Amino acid sequence: MQPVSMQLKAPDGQTIEARGELVQFSAYQCFPMTGEPAEVAILRRLVDTLASHGVALYRSGPFIDFLAEHAPEILAHTTAVIDPDDVRPFHNLPVIASADGLPDNAVLICEPRAEVRNRIARRLPPRCRVITLDDAGQFTTLVPPHAWIARVPSIYPIATPEIAIRPGVDFLLLNTPAGAGEQIPVGLCYVQAALERQRVDFQTVDANMIFYHRFHMHRLFDLGHEPLLAHGIAISTDAWGYNERIWVDPRQWPFLLAHFADTIDELVGKIVAAAPRVLGMSIHQRNEWITREIARRVKQAAPDIQIVVGGHSCYSEPFGRGAFPEHDYMVIGEADLVIGPLAEKLIAGERPKNLPGVISQHDDGPFLPGPQPHNLDMLGGLVGMLSDDVNVIYQTWQGYKSTALPLTRGCVWSRCTFCAERFAFRTRTASNYVDEMEAVMATGRGGQFSASDSDFGGRPETLYEICEEILRRGIKVQFGGQIRLNKKFDVPFFKLMKAAGVTGLNFGADAFTENTIKQQMKGYTLDTLIQNHRDCATAGVTPQINIVIGVPGETDQDMLDTIALLGGNRDCFPVINNINVAMLVQNSVYWFQPDKFNIHFYGDREENLPALLFRRPGAAVVLDRAIHRPVCQGGSVPEAGPGAAAGRHRDLG
């Protein structure tokens, strides 16, 4: 709670200081619908205030039944019940679908949850006098202590989005939680641009942000604390942050589905009712739990709806099949040149097979890679989602706004042994990139940007041009990204970056001894590594580093030397962004050449690898540094002993 103090006059005229905490009334806590005397007393007091005039009741969930049971006198003053989903009579009262036909009237919203009340209030005509259960907070002598919760500064209440799906839309493009809370979804924007180029009838629904704002309003205005899953695990305040692990732990998935059941039910119900021909979704590790549930339920209720997926979990054919078996069609890799023609065929009723860049349940031939775009300037970007309400929806609950703005795709080096992001390097032009910065800023969103690239500085000349263009146009931005080490970077270059608004750079150094640099095939020297970081810090830009440990060939002495290097050069290594354990991930050098790096498998490799990889959809395999054997990520390892059967695991607890 937020502590406050104020000066008060005592009866004897002396001034005393009173200390307390800012609190607010929670109707959700006050009315748990248990029928306790204190709860009924304050409810009937609220009803008494309505007895002098007619009132309409807005039905939302079970509270209206609780109201009729414990304060039945309200029914004598009720003119109508409003319910857009169910117009069956209620206690012999007429039930209408909206308040539009009502005379000037008071409307009592029968709903304890703050975010739901907020949405209902926006549906009512301005002439209606809106009464909510929050009005019970005025009877302070009756309010039980537990109904007062901490008041925390936030952006709420805001116009949280409704789940509104256009009936009969051909292609529904759906974004599911959990993604970064304030970010406009970049991948979804590129898919949207591809559908626009193909003139497909589509609608985009960002359910991620609907879940996000509903979650935080419930936390801040109903609970007053972090929500708990059914088994007592808390969903943290920063649940949508990059470091929240609850979304990627399959042991939590049933509890997450139960916790968000109301919104999931509403979303699935509206998808089925709208009956799009195609449901398209982007899959990544954090949203597999809910996207698979939605796909299963939609397919069960409406088998003709085609499920099309793509995204980070679909970057390779075998990985994608294991991550999301519920697909009808899956775009492998980049979707820009593939999704539009595929959507047209599906909307026309075709069920194509063996398409380049796509796998499907209809294929009878080998997978063929799809085309990759080379002119990134022609692909569109965020502009298609820069609507009037973008700055309301895309912000954190504290009001922070940042925009992910990719410059490049792929990696100019693409040889690091542990890395799976080994794709052809391409870059936008400097003018196109800065144009999009200005388009975002023109919405009033501000100039906080981050490059969501693997290799933001892969072409230093383009990065140089961007900085010059920003300075030439005189725009004020702050941005940064992940870059590789490069001899072209020096103090003047970094000073230019700082002048243009670069505040931090995340160097993908990963290795910090000559041996680990060699084992990871990084392509630079230790001298270049140190010099780049020192020059960056000297120019006033904060250098951040990634560290990868546990690669084959690394020794204990490498670990000690890394610690000594970082500790002895704090001026140029001020921030460790993350420490990653080496994994056997698809598309890496280790994946294709395990024998070369002394990576061994229990039993037969071909038999065991799928069991390890797909024990949890989307899982990677962690390497045991001591003997370089694969260890399943996610809380268990294969049982010890040569030839152990696939799928037998020892719980690590």
C-alpha cells in the first residue's frame, strides 16, 4: 500500500500528524456472494437508496440472482432487466437486449468485477444514470475491513477492448497471450500487411492485450494483490514481462487455463459464432498453452474452420509439428510471401497440399522451403495497426509505452555453433526505417523504440545512415538493439549513435575467452570484444552482454577466466543482460553435427531425440557440460545408464 500522512486538528486545538495508507473500496471483496450478514446488510442499504425511483438491472453473471434472493424488494422497483445474451424473463420482469429503448432511467450494473462493470458502463446510453456496486463504498460504517484494498497508481480505468468479431469474416487473425504488455505485435503486423496486399477479407483481434488489461484491472481494483492460481502459485505483477516463466512451464498450463477460463470461453464462443473460414494464429513458446486450447475447442465446435498457424515455434518443419500438432496448415519460416496465396485458396474452399513453405494435414510429399522476401521495405510494418486507440491499448498498466521496430532479418554471420537463428541476412533501408519511426511518433506514442532483431548492426553502414537521418530530420528518439562485434565500430561511430538517441546496445558476445570464442565459432578476437565494449562505454552508450555457458569444449578454467575478465573490466562490461545455458536446438551446428562435438544420446539417436524434443511441445534440449549428453529442458532428465529407454525420466522436483 502507498503510505500517506496528513495534518489534523485535535479537539484541544493542537495539530497532530496522522499516518495511513491509500485504500479504495472493492465491490469484489465486499460481495463474495456468501450470504454473510454483513454482506447482506450493505447490499440492502444500497437497495434502499434505489427505492425512490425506477431502476433497470443489467445482468452480468450470477450476482443478479444473489441480489434477488437477499434483497427481493429491489424487484418491486425494477422496470426491466438488460441482458444482450439472454432475453428470457427474470422473476416475471421483461428482459431486453439493450438499454436503447428505455426511458431516462437509472441502471444498476449487477457485476462485482471492476473491469466488466467498466465495459458494461460504456455500452449504456449517456442519458442513463449508471449505478454500480462501487456505490456501496459510501456506507463506510458498514464496509468490512477486507473490502478496503490498496490504491495503486495506474492508467485505469481505460476503454479496455471488447472481444468483437465480425460475423462471416473470411480470415480471423488472432494474437493470444502472453506477449510483451506494451508492444504492438510486429509479426502480426507483417501478416496483416500480407493479407492486405492479397485483398483478403480479414479482421485482426489482439486478445493478448484484452487478457493483459483485464488481468491488471482485476488485480488492482478487485483483489488488491497478485492473483493466485488454484494451487497457490501467484501470477506476478509483471506477468507479461520477458522473464516470467509461468507461461512456459507445462505443469502450470491446466491452472492457467482454469484461471482465465471466463475470457477463454468468451473468446472461443465468439469465434465459433462468427464462423470465419480461416483462423490464423501466431505460435511462440509463451502462448502454446492457450493457442492449442483455442484451436482444439474451435475445431471441435466448428470442424470446417481451417486452423492456420505460424510464428517463432514454426521456424522449422519438425519443430513446428511437435510444437503445434493441432494445425490444419502451418507456415514454416517467414510468412510474407506465403500466407496471402494460402489464405485465398482456403477461403475459396480449396484444400491445397505440398505447398512451398507450408505443411498441412493433406500433404503426401516432402516439405519444400518457401520463398523469403529480400526487399524488406516493401513488406509494410506497424502502420496498419496505428489506429486511434493504439496508444490506449498498447501500454503497460503503469503507462509505459515502447515500440518494437525491426530493422533486419537473419544474421550476417550465421555460424555460431549453438544458435538456431541462422537465416539469410537482409536489412531495410535507412530512410524506410526512420519513416516508420516518424509514423509511430505521429500517433502521439512517443519515441521509445527497440529493435527486435538478431543482428541490428549486421550492416554497420545502414545503422550509420539511420543515425545520420535521425539527426538530419531532428526527431527525438531513444532506441537500441542487439548487435554483433565488428571492427567497424569505434568511439566516433558510437558517439554518432548516442547523438541519434541510442541509449544501450546488447552485444551478442556470448564467449569471453579465446577457447570459448573458438568453440562457439564467433568469428572475432578477444581484443575486438574488449575494444568494442570499451569504445561503446567511452561514447556514453551502455553496453550490455549475453553469456552462453556449457558449450562443448568449454572448460572450468574458461569459466574462471570469464569471471576474471568481467570483474577486471567493469568499465566496459557494466551490465550482464542474460546468461544462457547452451542447448541443442534445431537448426544449430550442434543439431546437424552432434558427433563432431562429442554430443551423445542415450540409446538410439533417431529414437530418443523426438522423445526428448517433443516431451513438451517446443522444448529444446539442454547439454550436460560434463559429458555433453542431452538433458530434457523443463524439470526432468533421462534416467542414467547407457541405453536408457526413451521417455523414462527422473523427476528433478
